Amino acid sequence: MKKWKLFIVVALVAAATVLYLEISNSLDVSNSTLSSPEETTIDALGLDQANTVNTSGEMNPALASSADTFDSELIAKLKSTYGARIQALNIQAGLITVKKYVLKYDPLEGVERFSRIIHAAFPDYAISILSIIKRLEIYNNWIVENQTMLTELSTQVQQGTIWEKRRELFGADAEIIWSEELAELSQKQTKMHDIFSQLDQSKGMSIDETLYQLRTAISENHEGSIQALSSNGGKVAQIFFNLDSVQQTLKSLPPEERQLEINKVRRELGYSEEQISKQQDKDEKRNEQWDNGYLYMSARSTLIETTSEADLPEALNVLREKYFQQDAVTIQKEEESEFWRFKRPRKIGNN
């Protein structure tokens, strides 16, 4: 029994991780670019992001300082803001947004201007910064060009493909450049694991309240995930119905009321009425299978106690055929391999 409890806990934690990644996968793949460092770099520098060019692509003197003043002020801001941390590769990568800012100010000569600014601000790190930004631009373009392909991949394959491209361009430095992303993902996964564990052991909480807590946890740990629930409702439902607290409540209800609660949960998770009806048919078949299995296990125990060792194999064959018909051979092979289908925990709504 303790082994099964340990298995359930491990399965629950693994499922929580899969759920989190599936929901992450449902959002825009372009989030895999270095968007967060880009935004914080501009904010930290306090740069004015208003348009500095007119529609013809020429410099707009009404909105921009003189070229020399622009360069000197930007160099000073870069030194004061990042001079002490510029050796960090993720800081260097974040300067890609400064390049965009300079190109917006000077579309015609912005690339050369940005290079001069970086060399003036960080002469010892200029080559590294410009190299990282060049490769990051290649990476971001690759993400955009392959966005459709990436969204069609499974979570594991998508993440593997993205990290393969990152390591192709940046080698071992990829984990440093995207260190904040990795740390944030790890932190959110840990928090989700803790929440699932708490919900699994909660007592006295209604099904509605448990579902609310689950949805709130997902929403708080990943922006946009509630909107993604309609496409991930099956994943959420699987974990929700695996919670011991939910199972205890469902098993305490009469069969008809229990099915109504299950249907309501699925409806809340975005199932259509047609899907709910199909799932209910599956539930009813599972209920019949488990009821039949429990009867078989009880009859089997009695048979073992009352039948001689010589006659037992044939008697068990007859018993299995009585309860399982064409599946009797499958049940026999499972038992011979020490897999007991009806000794597993019953998770109403899942199996």
C-alpha cells in the first residue's frame, strides 16, 4: 500500500510538470526569444522610446538630439547602468534592444552607430557584445520563421528543438544567456508542485473550491494560461481527478450525483457538450469494468482458498473466461507478470 502511495505522489509531481509545460507550449512560441531582458534594458536606461524618425526614414530633429549628443548621452547611460555587470553574458545579450533603439533613431547608419557606441562604452567587451547580438538576431529570426512548425510539435520536441538551436548558436553559453528563463521556470514548477501536493491532501474542501484553487494556481504561475485551458482541459482534468482529496469526495457521492459533478468539472475546463457526453459514456464503461473486476478478484480469492493446487490453474482459467471472455488470456498474462489490474488505485474520471 505504501508503494502505491509513493507511486501516486511521483505520478502527480510528474503530471504537474507536464501540465505546466503543455500550457506554456500553448502560448506564442515567440516567447522563446529574449524578450524579457530586451524590455528591462530599455527601462533600466530610462530611454525615450518615442519615434525619432519620420516616415521617410530621415532623422526627425524635432524629436531627437543632435547626433553627437545622442551618442554621448547613450554611452554615459550604458556605462553607469551596466558598467559593473557588463561581463555577464545575459546583460550583453539584453543590449539587443539598445541596437533596436539606435536603429529607430538612425535607420540609415544605425548599425555602424551602435557599433561605435558599444566600442566607446565597453571597449573590453565590445567584440563579445556584438557577436552575441548578431547570433541572437539570427536566433530570433529563426524563431519567427519557424513559429508554425514549432507550435505543431509536442512540448518535449519543441523545447528540445529550441534548445538545440540555442546551443548551435551559443554553445554552453546558452544556459547563461537564458539563465533567468531557466530559473523562473524552475521556480514556477516548484511552486506548482507544492500547490498540487497541498490540494492532493486537502480535506473538507469542495470540488468547486479545489478546481478554483487549481485554476488560480495555473493562472498565477503562467500569464495567459487560463485562456489556454480550453486546449489543455484534458491535461488539467487528468491531474484534477487524480487528486486524493477529489477522489474521496467523488467516492462519497451517489453514482448519479457523482457523474453530474464530473460533468460540471469538465464543462468548467472547456469541454464541449459533445465531448462531455462521450466522456460520460467512457465513465460508464469504466464503472462496469471496475465493478466486474472487483467481483472477479473476490471470486478469485475464494477460489484459491477452496481449490487444490493441482486443480487451481484450470479453475482460474474458467473463472477468467467467465468474467472477461475474450480478454481472459490478457488478464492471465498480466497476472503471470505480477500486474494486477484491479489492485491499482481507482481514479474516478481517469481510469
